[in-house]
Amino acid sequence: MTYKKILISIGAATALIAGPLFVLADHSTTTVVSPDNMNDWWFYEEIAEGNGSFELGPLTAPAGEGSAHMSVDDTGRLLLGTFSFQGIRLDTIETLAYNSYRATGTAALAPSLQLDIDTDTTDATTTWQGRLVYEPYFTNTVNTGEWQTWNTLDNAPDGNWWFSGAPGDATCPQSNPCTWTEVLTAFPNAGVRNAGTTTGAIQFKAGGPWAGGFEGNVDNFIIEIDEHTNIFDFEPSETMIEPVGAITAPTENQHVTGTTTLSATYDDGDDINDDAVQWAVRAGTCVAATTTVFGNVDGKSDVFSWNGASFSATIDTSTTTPGTYCFIFNPTDDAGQPDLRLTREFNIDETVVEEDNNIDLAISKTATNTVEIDHKFTYTIIVTNNGPEEATDVVVTDVLPSGLEFKSASSTKGTYTASTSKWIVGTLADDESATLHIRVLANATGTIINTATADSSDDDTDTNLSNNSDSHTTTVEDDENGDDDDDDNDDHGDEPEDKDDCKKGGWQNYPDLGFKNQGQCVSYVASGKTSYYARYNANRFDRLDDAFDFIKKIKKLNDDNDGDEEDDD
């Protein structure tokens, strides 16, 4: 096995150096391993992803105040080791112990102790022979959330050491581990492999890979050789890294209304974003109080986003009492490290709810269903505001399709512009209507569909858009009688000044056509000397054009029956 990659989460990387770490003395020696001085220990990511660091705790550390932290995902494998004991024979080791802590991981998982092994240090063979592995679960149950001590030389009855490679794995496989005594009996000259600067380590390993990953700690590694006890105490940097952070929203004394966002950033100096966070918005104070209105403390459980480095929460203040408030941002760092508590005062203002100006514009569009080519007909468009509020800036758009020629327009309100196809109606009160008549000439046969659409100001809320448009279909047919409409006679003859003029020219009533002899009249002058007249008013004809069309029907009826009627003149 050759080591090629060094991973140290905190502090600078150190070289892999062979040889003893210190000169053994006839007493106990404690060596502190930290980012400030790794003392020839190293983290090595054997398979991604794994991460190693040093931290305070967790809980009360077995040695000093901190420990080495090891975490892997479900594919990773991480080592924490040293080459300082290359060539040490196993039979000279009198104590070999350590402590472990499991934060997460399945039942059997804990960092194992592994020795790069040479089963016979007296021969010339230095090829890779695997590792001699101690697994804590062979000794006792591994617990979560507590420090446990492992004396690896306790000679558990069922054994707790196994070899990962030949020739040792034939004698002590993982499926049938050996006691320390059994290892020494089978391989009396075994020792830690001495192969230069690349292999020959004593190390802790987390990951295998291990399904579900693992997070935990090791500390207080003790190795006694020929009555010389060496204790390794893993600690964080002596220079504590103070966490830093900032509240980025709201700004100091900012005034907010309605929905607003709270945000903050955080950096505790390590590479693992595993810190928790507490946050609150309190009325009138930044200290702990019972005035919390938003947050994840004091019984609140508002939604927020937090990844260990950035925080955000969106709050709705529309129903919150106006006043001064304080946003408290409080990340909680790893055990023993200082926490950060930031505060920011801001103001929640009264939310002004603008009421919608609800309206309901409705359009109706009528016209004749059938017309002959080169004849005129009229579209009648009625726009109505069904309320309940006043509609403003009402505009009706009616773009004439091909096959129609615009002739004239009249409206009861507003102005229609043919070039823009828009009828500017203006304001319509609740339940008010306006009418537009558009006179057109049909100049092509076929089916013509014409649509009118109503709209109003952006400040209005139309509660029913389904009735804002209406279409009418007219079929234009060939003129079978050849009596094309004459564009030069759009006035349809002279309108008499006196209604008695309607009696000129042998005036007759035509009850079979439903005509009533009353009100104003118009005349229709045919070829020759024949004239016809018709009255119109609100009771019979709403428009002059309608009266004119009716006269044409009278003329045709006479022509079909008795011929032209002579004019008195």
C-alpha cells in the first residue's frame, strides 16, 4: 500500500516522515497533535469522500479538551495515522489503547486501529502483506453519543484482531479473528512494516465504505513499548478561530411591510458546515424574552433555510403589530467553540391593503346574419359595466375583417376611430352601458366573423373575463336581383321636413310587412317617377337606415305585384 494523498482540514499539510517521533524515555510522554503541530501525524483520504479535522469535545474529551474528528459518506474511507513506529515488533508492545466517540453511524461502526503489517521482520521480504486490524465491535457493543475505551490487547475470548492480506488472513480472517496472544503465537517475529516513507503506518480508519456514512472522533491513543508509555492527545489549534458572520437583511432601522426576507452569513473557520442555528424576531427587544413573533425558538417553528454558511427566512408581517423589532441570528458552533450572536433592529410598518376596483365589462355584438354583396349592414356593439365599481379608461377594439369596408360610425358615448379600430368609451358607472353602430359595406362573398373586445384601466380588476369579447358571423351572398347598393346615395333620399310629405306619391300602408304609418319619414326615389316613403321612430325603426331598408322591401313588393306607382309630382 502506497500513500499518495494528504488531507488536513485545519492547518498546513505535513510531509510523511519515517522514523521515530521522539526518543523513548523511561516515563510517560504526552504528545499533542494539532493543526499547529501535527507531530508527524496525518489525515489521508483513502477513498472519497472523507474529511478529517480537530475540534473541542465532543462532551468531555478523554485527553485534554479536544479530539480528532473523522467523517465519511457512504462511499468514503479516511485514515488518521503516523509512520513513527515503523519496524516496531509486536512482542515489544505492552499497551495499545484508544478512545472513540460515535456521533452517527450504524450499530457496529467505530474507528478501527490498523497496523501496516510485516508478519516476519527477520526475513528480507518487505512486500505488502496487508494490515492487522482491531475492530471494537469484536470486544463490546459500540454506543452512539458517548466516549468508549478500547484496550486492544485484552485477549477477548472470541478474538478481536484479523489480517486483511496474506499470509495472515489464512490464520486470522475477519470471519474468525484472533486474540493478541494468538497473533504473536502464529507470527512471533511480526512487526509494523518498515518500507521507507510510503507505508508502515499505525492508523485509525473510518469507512470501508460504510453504508450510510459515519461521523465520530478518536482521542487518547496510548502505545507502551518496552515500558515506555506514549500518549497522543488530539487537540484543535491553540489559537481559537473566532467565528464571523453578518446580518445582510434587513438593514439597520429599515422599514418593512408585508413579506420581507431575513438573511445572514456565517463562517466558523472549518470545512464542515454542520453547525446548528437559532433565530428569532422579537418585539421591542434583542434579549431573550417572551415577545418572539417569528423564529425557531420559544415555541415558534417558522420555515427557514440554513446550510451552515448562509441563512435566509421569509416572513409575512402584514398582520404583525407595527413597531420596532429585533432579528437575532445565533449559530451554535461545535462543542467547546465560541458561539456567535448577531442582532439587528428594524421597523415593521402598517401594511396598507389596497382594495381591488372590481368591475365586470360585458360585450354584446349584433348584426344581420345574411347580406348580399355590395350591400351595407350595421354592427351594433353594446358595452356594459356590471360593476360593482366604476370602470375607467374603457376601450373597445373592433378590427374589421377583410371583406368589409368601413362607411360610418356613431356612438352614444365616446369616440370611434376607424384607423385604429378603437372605440374610446371612457368611464362607465356601475350598470351603465354605451352603444356603438358601425356601418359597413360587404364587398366579398363568404363568411365574415367580426369580434369586439372590451378592456379597461390596469387599476381595474375585471372579475369575469369570459364576457369581454363577443363575435358575430355574417354570410355574404351573391346579389341575385342585381340591385346593388349605391355608395353615392348613402343618405337614402331626402328626409322630409314635414311628416305630411310622407303622403306624397300614392302613400300606402303595408300591414303585411308590419309597417306603421306614424312618426318621421324618409323617401326612396326609384328610377323613373316612382317614389316611396317610410316613417321611422323609436316604436318601429331605431335608425334611419332601418327605415330605408324597409322602404326597399315595399318597393320590391309593389314591383312584383302591380308595377311602379306613379308619383303625384
